[in-house]
Amino acid sequence: MTLQRAAALALAGILAAGCASQYKAPVSDRAATRPAAAKPVPPAPSAPEARSETYTVKRSDTLYSIALDNGLDYKDLADWNGITNPGVIQPGQVLRLRAPDSGVQVQAVVASSAVESRPLGAEARPPGPESRPIGADAPPRAAETPRAAGDRLKTGPKAMKLPYSEKNLALLMREQALSEPKPEPKPEVQPVAPAAPQAPGGDGDKVDWSWPSPGKVLAPFSESSNKGLDIGGKIGDPVYASASGRVVYSGTGLRGYGKLIIIKHNPTFLSAYAHNSNLLVKEGQNVKKGQKIAEVGNTDSDRAKLHFEIRRLGKPVDPLKFLPEHPS
């Protein structure tokens, strides 16, 4: 190998090493370009369960029992469904459980012909210059006095022609706007808001309860066998209103309850007093907490006792969770 060839090979090696040290492969930062993981969307809170709108009558139902089971006044239930005789309902009949909407929506009157509105400057192009004798051009007409707001009648067509100018064009547009009839304002439609479903939990649910009788509890509440409390007593012992309210039922229309009184305390709570020997209040009467409303009896019962129920939106609940400590 000659000296020149060896020198050339050494020089080529040095150049190759220099190029290799300066070149760097591009590095892709995938972590920076990677899209951020989507955060899980929390589930929307579930809406409170609303009361059913309708009820289908079963064979053993009465209007009174349906009203009690749904926390309603049987008279309201009859009125909402056009029932004149509360003792006559048919199996399979569908009853409305809420008052029908009484609001009347206002209907807007649609005009028979719409007034065409054009943007300023959208009229036809102004006419081109006319051939007239020299000096025959009339000076621009002065603006007329605006008409009264209520006067919308046109006095006649405008036969006079004006030479084209920005001032005359604005004048014509203003006169046209004054002469065109304005559309009558449409009556505002007031939407009728749907009745909000009643649900427990608000301040309106608060009831100041008290014991309806001082007797001992013979049978506690049971969801399967006893819808309230059985309170012992003697025939003729007083029965008191457990809380203030309005008497929505007083009679013997519910089988198994004997002489019964039902008091509605608010849109959520009812109380019931069964097996009485004597009823001392009438339907529609307002009563106060602690007022004597009946006397203990044994109607539809094997012994003298008071059967007492508290119903929340028509569903029986344990009265011991609402009543204060027993007086005895």
C-alpha cells in the first residue's frame, strides 16, 4: 500500500467519524403528543320518584280505599274523574290521581297577510338620468311633515319623480317606511307550568304529632300485617286528633276499619283513626291538635281499641318514628 493511499483512507475514516458524531436521530416525545385520558363523567343524580298519575281499579277497591292509599281526599278524587256516586266504580276503570291542569293557554292570532320587510337600500335601482330640456330639472322637494302615528292611510300614489341623489333616496325610503302599515304586536303566550310532583323532605312535611290516645300499644306497626298501631282502651274513651288538619273522611266506607276518620295534615301526610264507636267531626271540618274527634269502639274489630295510622304520600309508615315518647 502506498503512502498516499494510506493517507487517503485515514482521512476518509476521520470524516466518517465526524459525521456520525454530529448526526442524531430525531426523537419523538410520544408522552407529549399523546392525548390526555378522558375523565370519567360522574352519573347524573337520579330524580326523586314522582307519584303515579293514574290508577287502575281492582275488584276489591273502593274509591275511599284508593284515596287513602294515595294520600288523597276521596271527594277530590271523585271530582277529578267525574264520579257522582263515590260508591260506584268499576274494575278496570282508570282513575286520575292528580288534578287536571286548570290553566288556559293563550293562542296567538296569526295575521292573514304578513307585512314584507326589506332592508334599507334593497329597493329597485334608482332610475337612470332622463333627457330633459336644459333647466327643466325641478329642485328637490322639501321633506313633508310626518304623519300622525295613528294615520296609516295613503293619500295617493306619488307621481312626482326626483333626480337621483343620496338625499332624495333617503327621503323616499323614509316616506315609504311611514306609509307602510306596521304589524300588530302578537299577544304574549304565557306557558302553563306543569304541576310539580309532590315529594317528601321539604319544610311542608313537618307535622307536630302527638298521641291520639293514652292507651297501651297492643300491636306495633308491621309492613306485612299491621299498617299502623293498635292502641288499647275502653268503649267511649276519647280519641284525639294527632295533629292539626282537615277532616277528609268520616264514615264507614272502608271494609275492616269500622267507623273511621281520616285527617289530612298537608300534601304529604294523612292520619287515620279506626274502629270508633262514635264520630264527633264531619268531613271538611278543620281540627286542632289534641281536639277530641271520636270515641274508642269495636266496630269491625274483635275488641275495643283504636287503630291509628300515619300515611306518607299514601304509604303507611311506622307511627312510632313520628310520635313523641308515650305519655304513660
